Amino acid sequence: MAGWKRVQAMARVSAGLLMYRRRSGRCEILLVHPGGPFFRNKDAGHWTIPKGEADEGESLLATARREFEEEIGVNPDGPFTPLNPVKQKGGKVVHAWAVEGECDPKAIRPNNFTIEWPPRSGKQASFPEIDRAEFFEIAAARMMINPAQSSFLDELEGLLGAS
């Protein structure tokens, strides 16, 4: 039972990168939209930073970098600025690092996951973990991002205002 609790606790922690870029004096944030049938018709409030769960023995920053590269196809160099972790509605804790960078959101290459679909059909279907990526100006990002992750945007604005 103790092993199950450890696995269960680990599964409730994710790490990701909050990539931003500066364009014409404005800050833009890279967000991704979850793939799969549950998010097909959901938009505002459901986008997230590219993130994922840590492999055993992997540091959270290494997890964030690996997940970003797997999903977005870019391995940012840093520097990486740690942000305060957030706890999402379902209980998952998300750790994030801000990094200035550039990428092509149309070139994403997400991993797939398999679930029984339609439910109780006995059939397995494969879906991409994310189905879109896009840079948003901060005001638009606030409307699109999972509400629990909006504090990442607040913290980034504070950091950029101080620099």
C-alpha cells in the first residue's frame, strides 16, 4: 500500500515551462490546448503551459524541459526562472519556470495517449496530449489559461516589470 501512495502522490505533480516572448513592446505567452475528446469543445479556461509528470528520479526542471521538447519540439536554453507552484482544482500541483524564447506553435509534435473511447465501448482510441499551441498576449492568455495557472502570469508580469 505504501508504494501505491507514493505513485499516487507522484502522479499529482507536474512540471512545465512558461515560455514568453517580447514583440513590439508586448509580452506574449505560449499556451497549449489539451487534446482528446474531453477538451474537444472546450476553449477559454482550458489552455495550459506545456507540462507533464516526472519520471522516477528526475528533477522537476528536467521534467519541464523534457516535456517542452517532447510536445513543442524546442529545447530552450534558459535562463529558467522558478515560479511559485500552484495547486489545480483536481489537486495536482504544477511547478513552473519562466523562460524567454521563440518557437513555431504550428510545429508541435505531441505524444499520444490511449483511452477507452467511446466510454464503455471496449474500444481503444489514441489522441494527442495537446492539439494546438499558440502565443497569446497576456490579457488574452488570462482568459484562455486554466484559472489555477493564472498566478504564473501575475508572477511573470511582476518579474518583467522589475527587470
